[in-house]
Amino acid sequence: MYTSSPTIAAAALGLLAALPSAHASLYLKSSPVIQVDAKNYDRLVAKTNYTTALEFYAPWCGHCQNLKPAYEKAAKNLDGLARVAAINCDEDENKPLCGQFGVQGFPTIKIARPGKKYGKPVVDDYNGPRSAKDIVNAVVDKINNHVKKVTDKDFDAFLSTNNDTAKAILFTEKGTTSALLKGVAIDFLDVIQVAQVRNKEAKAVAAFGIESYPSLVLLPGGDQPGLLYDGEMKKDGIVKFLSQAGPPNPVTGAEKPKAKKEKKEKKDKPKESTKSKKPEAAEESTSTASAETQAETAAPEEEVPPIPALSGYAELTKECLAPKSGICILALVPKEHGEEAEKALAALSGISIKHVHSHRHLFPFFEVHTEDADVAALTKTLELQAKVEVIATNAKRSWWRHYQGDFAPESLETWIDAIRMNEGEKKKLPESLIAEPPKESPTADKPAEETVEVKVEEDVKVEVPEPEAESASTSWQGAEPTPEATEVPEHPRDEL
Ligand SMILES: *[C@@H]1O[C@H](CO)[C@@H](O)[C@H](O)[C@H]1NC(C)=O
Ligand SMILES: *[C@@H]1O[C@H](CO)[C@@H](O)[C@H](O)[C@H]1NC(C)=O
């Protein structure tokens, strides 16, 4: 436990207060992207017959903001075929859900499709480029196929089985099944049996007198005669035509009646444990990492408050070099800063704010000035020579670590993550640097709220992702968003 001075604690609280929009959704209500939360996940994602792309994001994450246009474009292109949804993992109520999915970085895209058991989707990771085209293709690949391919050999059997049930047959030159037809089959699951017949199946083609391709025939069932569709081969027209045989299914599970809902959910809470909602893929995840563990560095264009500066005699000793002081990250910079110092400080405040946003308590970061006497003593003893240095100290455990590298946010963050994981080279912190802070007003005066709790390494370790997951996630985050050089074709909605 580490207790900060009132000024520093106030600065930390100030950071939180200065961020009123931290939780605001990235997507507007009018967006084609469906907004999913812990409450409606079951109804909107688990209990649908459609495949759903799921983005896990934090509104402040730069890569999430970059993904938004492509993701909305993908949603438009997939309209009627699959669903495109997003979950704000910055919302406290959604954190357990994001955790169940093993989300370790933002944005994370997964693709959920109905599994064998209704309400239990099969979830796969999407690790491809973050372009609309690639996302659309990946989702289309995961649309369940309920379209039966019928040949001359089984044509009679197909017609006579369940002959009360309506059937729709697409006669086509293609051997593959289009996303559009798969979508239609899902719309009419258990209402219309959808099939496709290839033009080379002479007997079937002759039976219906098909002369051009594609042609769509509806057999409404029973003794009713077959109907040939003569409209445009587009989703809306086809659905309207097929609805003569029966209405398409509801897209999602039914919403509970509003009035009862509130009470019921309160009662249900203990029973409705996270387990029952757990998607299959998440069960396989061994990671205990919470959603925010690997969150993105704040976007560079974002306004980020600076890390607190320690100045004046003995502040450094009091905060970081007292016998009981835990880990501190110190940026040793000249008072006048300069370019390099600015870069290091900006990177550190970005990393720090990220942890504030995700409500994680990380060890404190301080700016200290090399002109100050106690800082000068420190640099001399540790033989630090550069104008700008970043170090970590842990007086309680008598070690320090020297950051060596450029001051790019990614490099610094990797180094800080290593400290959290208790990895990397430690050096012995000379005893001479550790000192009791000068006595001042008793700590009892400090209001409890102003205490900043800092976890020791041992605690933090628990939250750290498995090394494997870590590297996967890192390379994923490193992936540059692919520029949308190629336009997404009007496919797949209009391609039979
Ligand atoms: C449909 O089934 C009924 C009895 O199950 C049968 O009499 C009729 O011939 C069948 N119709 C077709 C087109 O196979
Ligand atoms: C899903 O398909 C089933 C038939 O398999 C249907 O009864 C249901 O209404 C469909 N829609 C939803 C939201 O479950």
C-alpha cells in the first residue's frame, strides 16, 4: 500500500474528473453497428440465427476510432446477411462479458455464429486486416449454410420429403452457395427449405422448364403450384416473394416485457451467473486477463493530462525512496524539458491515462527535475548520464531498473509491462539512496478518499495475460490498419 501526498492524490483525482466522456459510446444510435451490452448480449447475439461480428472496444482507444469507418461500412455491406455489433468494454457493467471473451486488447474482433445448441454461439477470433472488405469476407465465410444442394439423383426425394413444408429452389450456374442465399435460408429457417440446383442437372431443370440462370422457384407446399420469381435478384425482393409461403423468422430473441423486466432481473441475478452466458469459445480461454490488461495506448492526438511532477527538496525521497516505497516510474528530465523530455513525458502520460481509463491502479509515474538536489544525487549514484532518463525504483525491495531505448510509447509500454510482470533486468538500489522522509504533518490528517492504492508486483501478476496470448495480442495491435485502397464491391448482398 502506498499513500501519496495530498497534492499528488488530488492530481490523480483531477485526471478522472477531467474525463467526462470516458464511457461514451463510440457508435451513434443511428450507426448500422448494433450496440451490445451485458444486458442484451444474450438476446441480440446468443439468441439469433445469424452470424454476428463482435467488436470489443474502448471509446478512448485510437485504433478503435480508426476502425470505426471500416466497421460501419462492413455493417452496411452485411445488412440482411449477418450482424455487426460492438461492445464498449469501458463500461463497468460490460467488463465481465469482455473478460469472458478473453479480450486483452482493443479493438478485438470476434465472430459469433449459432452453434448446435440454440443460445450457445461458437465464437472465433478475427485477426485479419481491419478493412471493411476483409471483415466482410471473414464474416461471410462464417455464415451458417442451411442451403441444400440438390442434384438430379436426389431431386425426387427432395420434393417428396416433408411435402407440406414450402421449398425454394434456386437454379444457378454456380457450384458455390452465395451469401445472399445463405442469408435467405436463415431468414426462413424451418419455414421454407431452401435449396440450389445447378444448371447441369438436366432432369431438374427440365421439370421446372428453367431457361435462364439464376432462376428462383417457390413451392408453397401441399398441392399449390410452383411460382417463378421475376423480380430483381436482391435480398429484399426475394424475401418479399418468399413471404407468400410464410413470414420470415424474428431476427433476435424476444425482448422481455418492460415493466416486469426490472424486478425480474434483480431476482434473477444470482441465478443468471456469468457461466450460463458463457460462449463456447470463451470457455476454452485459459487466460485470467481482464479486458483492460492490454489496452491500447491513447491516440496521440488525444489531449492527455501530464504526469505529476515532484519538485522541491525531499519530495522524491518521500514518494519513492522511503524504506517502504513501492514501485515508482521516474522521468528524470531538465526543468526546461526540451524535445526528448517532452516525448518521454507524453508517452508516460499516455500510458498512465490509459490505466486510469480502465480503472487499473498502476504504480505512480512522476516527473522529476535533474536540477533538484535529491534528483541530482540519484543520477550521480546510479551513474545516469543522458539528459533524459526513465527509471523504475522499488525502495522496499531494493531494486531499480534502467529504461534503455527511444521514448516511443510502444517501447516504454513494453518496458512497463515487463515490470508489471516482474520480468527484465533489476539492479540493486544502493542503500545510501533509501532514506526516511523528513517528518511533517501526521498522515492521519489525510482524508481516506485521497489515498491512491498501488498494487505491488505480486498482486499485479495475477492480472497479467499468459505469455502466448500476450505475443499474439501484440502482433495484432501492431498491425497497421489497412488502407481502403480497394472499394468493397456491392457484393455480397446482391450476388446470387
Ligand atoms: C405429398 O405427400 C402426400 C402424402 O404424404 C402425397 O399423397 C402426395 O403425392 C405428395 N406430393 C408430392 C408432390 O410428392
Ligand atoms: C431461429 O430459427 C428458429 C427455427 O430454427 C425459429 O423458430 C426462430 O424464430 C428463429 N429466430 C430466433 C430469433 O430464434
